[in-house]
Amino acid sequence: MTDRTKETYSEIFKFLKTKKPNLKPSMLMVDFENAFISTFKEEFPTVVIRGCFFHFTQCVWRKIQNSGLQIKYGQDSEFALQVRLLCSLSFIPPNKVIEAFDELIESEYYIQNEELLESIIIYFEDTWIGRLGRRGRKGAHFNIDLWNCYQSVIDNKPRTNNAVEGWHHAFNGSLGAHHASIWKFIKCLQLEQGLQEAKIEKYMSGDLPVKRKKIYEKLDKQLKEVVLNYEHVTVLNYLKGIACNFSF
């Protein structure tokens, strides 16, 4: 979609509500697009909105690239780990995130590499934490609750919308073109509906869906073990434990 304005999103959501008047989503996982988030919240005020952790890390990764630090990230393992500690703040309890951020940027590595990390820290403050002023921290571009994953891990809830992204990629592949005709689009939708109805019938007959790959199950288990140990380790060691379980 090229026209990503609040007005366009509002028209789309209003149209959805005309087709399904009782639509009341309880939770929505999104990319970090303010126009979409604010408009969806206006149309569905009771919804709980959560940001996708994968897209959160990609936002930080783009800043690393734009700062000319992509090669250093690939060649310097300590630098790579220390940068990922910023993203690991997503797994700190929301009310402790700012305190943990302050402790991180006052750590030995961040002090010794202040000039190197300056652009990334400023970006992270402005976008995710809030810039520190004389009267405290200003509001960030995205509030902490949106990108925080702490409770999601404890509750075994998804942290990413990658499954949806995967479906979208596969569906685009079935279209076979970036700008397919409306007739081909409708035909592909009909085929997809048939596939999904067949999956539902299999599930209802007792044929359980395919399990996630063991590697992802293992990573989830490791991550939860780290999160549940939050109260028993130092903040920096906790962040390092999280950072060892994901990459850009």
C-alpha cells in the first residue's frame, strides 16, 4: 500500500466495520507505523496494541546501517553484543526500562565508546525511550508499552507477526506479479479460502497442525528461562542473556 495516511487507514477500518459491525479485536500486533496505530486505536478504542519485536530490531538495525556501522557490527563481536543490549531492553519490565537504559549507557563499554555509539543512543532515546531534559524525559516517538515483550514471554504470547508476514509473502508468490489484475487477485483469494477451510476441517477431525521447528521452540524456552530469572541477576547480565537469543 503506497498511500499510508490516517485518512486512508480510517476509510479502510470504517469499511471493515460496515462488513462486520460486531468486530471488536482484543489485541493487535503491528509494525511501527504511527498513522496506522493511532487510526486503529481511534476506530477500536478497547484494543491492546503490541509492536512486533522483529520489526523493532529491524528499526534499530537500519539505524546501525545508516550510521555507517554495519561493517563494524559484522567484524566486532563485542560491539555487536553491546548494540543488541539496547534491543534487549524490550524484555525488561516496562516500569524498569528507563532505569535499565540509564544503567546501560553508563556502563564501562558505553562510556569508553561514547563517540562511536552517540548516533545510535540519540536515535534510541528519541524513538523508544524519550530524550532527557531538565524536567525529565520527554515523550518518545513510540511508548515503551508498545515495544515491550516482558509480559508476552511470561504469558507465552507471540512476540512477532512473522507468521503473518510469511503468509503474505507466500500469497504474493501465488499472484505471480506485483500488480496482478483484480480477477487474478479474486481467484487467488478463492484458492486461499479453500486451503484454509481444508486446514480447519483437518484440525476439527483431530489432525493437529504442524509443530514449530524445534530450533524455535528451543530459543523460546531459553528466552523464557532468562526472563524468569530477571530478579536474580544484574541488569547488564540479564540484558546479555537476552541478547544471546536473537540477532539482526
